[in-house]
Amino acid sequence: MNNKNIQLLVNGKRIDGRLPEQLRPIEMKVGVLSRADGSAEVRFGNTIALAAAYGPRELFPRFLQEEETGILRVRYAMVPFSVDERKSPGSDRRSIELSKVMRLALEPAMFLEDFPKATIDVFVDIIQADGSTRVTGINAASLALASAGVHMKDLVAACSVGKINNTLVVDLNGIEDNNSESDMAVAMMPSKNEITLLQMDGELDKEEILTLLNFARENCKKIYELQKQVLKEKYKEGE
Amino acid sequence: MQEKYALELLEMGKRVDGRKFEEYREIKIEKGPVQKAEGSAIASIGKTKVAAGVKIELGEPFPDAPNEGILIVNCEFSPVASPEFEAGPPGEDAIELARIVDRTLRESKCIQLDKLTVSQDKVFIVFVDLHVLNDHGNLLDTSALAAVAALSVTRLPKVEDGQIKRGEYTGNLPLVYKPVVVSVCKACSKFLVDPDLEEEDVVESKLSIGVRDDGKICAMQKQGTGTLKFEDVGKMLDLAILKSKELRNFLA
């Protein structure tokens, strides 16, 4: 977030050739893991997120159980070879925070009160990180939950937006993310039009934030259509 | 029981302690209570109390920023502050709080990190440790106030023969802004600031907003299990910008 001298936009095009408001190529697959109750792989350009959902299943140790509701647990992790410099395995402060905000991004879409004493667990592994890993992970987690047959109020769709070279853009890649003036992660339940995750850092005024929120909303809706499509395809296959 | 009462009151447009929705509890800041630290402060909002201490050490710069000092923010939810806090390594709430304060300080560029080089390969590392003394709601806003108050009285230590000489100083930490965090809460479709302990349990969602002196937003984080509507965000930003001026007065 410090070097603004890097040229990230040339003649209105981004370093990977995209226009400011253009998403990277997106690929989604569901049911990619045989042992998980639900799973998904989502790619945003070179960023690859793999999510597995288990449950609802009984929560152990028992003292963690809630009498009146189930709980959702989410763990986000970057695998050691997902980045330029090897990331030592295990949780760090960043992944602990991201796991928490991802849980809160998904929870509003769940009916946890239907599963007292139980847990639903979602594990998100970032296989390759090239920017926007948390939102790619949320898209994968939401698909994994849906493909596990967990009842949901809506899917959760997410995307990043931000400001590079004084221009507002959508879906930051790794280089853009590292050199951005600001970045913002947004997740929402598209059919309910409600925000479930909102994080921002950088330097923006109110109007810029509202413009970026609109960018995020439009693109989350596009992502939502892709999510529904991949689930429908899979469901047809299974018939 | 308390929760239900707080909720019923909010629905009627009232708060447990009779405050207005956009009103903070009493704010107090004590600067420099800890002489051993290079800078320190205790901020309280109502009964909530957070101590911030700044310690400065020498170290090597990060390879991607060879000419800049380093800022590190930590937070400890000490068991003295609440029966719900446990001794041991920081949990996700403490980590999240520290990271939001960190982003608010870093992204506001309030500390001139490029003025913290000491020699060719040594820079000052500025450790901001937040130590929660009493949790009675709204820890984040209180912590950010404590952090900036402590930084505002931080002195740079004297360096002799490549080592810090404790107790001797060469000047003040170059601090050019005083960012504050205003957490705007949503409960019963209403917006309020500075939830008390009872209110915190009924708040559905919260948007914590870091605001710089010039009104620029330097950090935002949605918290809580509820959702926000798109039209909420603009209103929450307006309220945060308004209240930020008031909070900053306490840092003068």
C-alpha cells in the first residue's frame, strides 16, 4: 500500500489487459472432493480457492455445544507454496482475522438455529494467491455449503474493489493489491441485497466508497449468476 | 434479562443510560501514566478503559521498505478486564481489534515512518501495545483513542553506539495526523454509537470506521452477525465523520 509510483494502468488498461471495471476470468466447480459433504473450487484469474464443508455434525468437545443453536466454524489458510516467499503453515494473525470475518460473512445466510448442538465446518485453502483471496474463498465456501445440501437463505457472493493509480477498479490481482491506494472487500446476499462483509483500508472519501460499493454490488450479482449456474449444472448431472 | 431490557428500550428509541443514539459516554484521556514507556496513555469511554504503551526498539527494516521504520500493533484482552477473557495467547477478537487499529494508523499515514531510519541498516520499530483494563463495551473506539494519545506523547530515544540509551530522548515521534475510530452500530433499524456492555449484545451489526483529520476514511470493518443494507453505509459514514471531530478534540 505504499508504492504509488508503479504504473498499474496504461491507456486505460490494467497490467493484465483488463478494463477498470472488468473481472478476471472466473471458473467455478462444485463437488470436487469425495470425502467432504460439500466442496467447491473457485478461480479468479490465478487465485485458486478450494473449500470443503462438513456437517451439520455433532460438535465435540461437548462443552462447546450450544443448546439452542448450531455453530458455524470457518478456517481460512494459505498453503505454503501459494505465494512467492514460502508461507509457513499454520495460522497467523492475518488468517485468524480473515477466518473470523469470513465466518461472519457466511453466517447471515445460514439457518444455524435448526441445528442445536451441532457444527457446520468450512475449510478454505488458498492453493494459489494472486490477490482477492478472501473474496474468492467466500465464493468457494458458499458453494461448498450449498453443495453439501445445507439449507441457506441465499448464496453469498463476494468481490474486491479498490483504487489504483487514482482509478477505481474491480477485482484486484496480486500486484494491484500490493500497490493499491485502497482496497475494499465486499460480500453480500445478492437476492436479499444485503452486505455481509465490508472491509476497507487505504485512503478514500465517502463518495469514492459509495461508488466502489456499487461496483461491488454489480459484480457480486454477476458472480452470483455463475454460482447458481454451476450448482444447477451439477444438480442436473446427479439426476 | 438485561439484554431484553436494552432491546426493548432501543425499540422505543431510548438507551439504557438515557443517552442519545449519537452520543458517546464520558471520554477521558490520561497522557503519559507510564514513564518506562516511550509514550503511554489510558483512554476511557464510560467504564471502558484501555491502556496503550509505545515502546521503541532498533531493528532491521523490511526488505520492501528499506528506508522506513516499522509499526507493530498488538492487543491483549487481559483477564483483569472481563470474566470472559482468558489468559493465554490473543484470541480472534483481540487479533481483529489490533489489526483494525493497525490499519487505521498505517493507512492514515499518521506516523512519518520514513523519518524513523537510524543508520544504513537500522530503523526504529514502534511497538504499540494495547492493554484492555476494563471491558464495558466499545473496546475498539477506546483502543484507537488510547493508541493515538500514546503516540502523540511518544519521544524518540537517543541512540549511542548502535544501541538505545533508555531514559534519554532526542525529540518527538513525527505524528502528522490523529486518526480516530468511530464504530457505528445498527440495532432495530437504528444507528447508534458507543454501545454499553448490555447494548453490545443486542447490536446486530457494526461498521467500524477509521477517520483522519481531513475527513478521509482510512479503514472500515463490518462486525457482528447481522447484515447491512447498501443505503446504510452512506449514513454510517456521515455519522462517523461527524463524531470523529468530537473524539479528536480529546486528543488535542
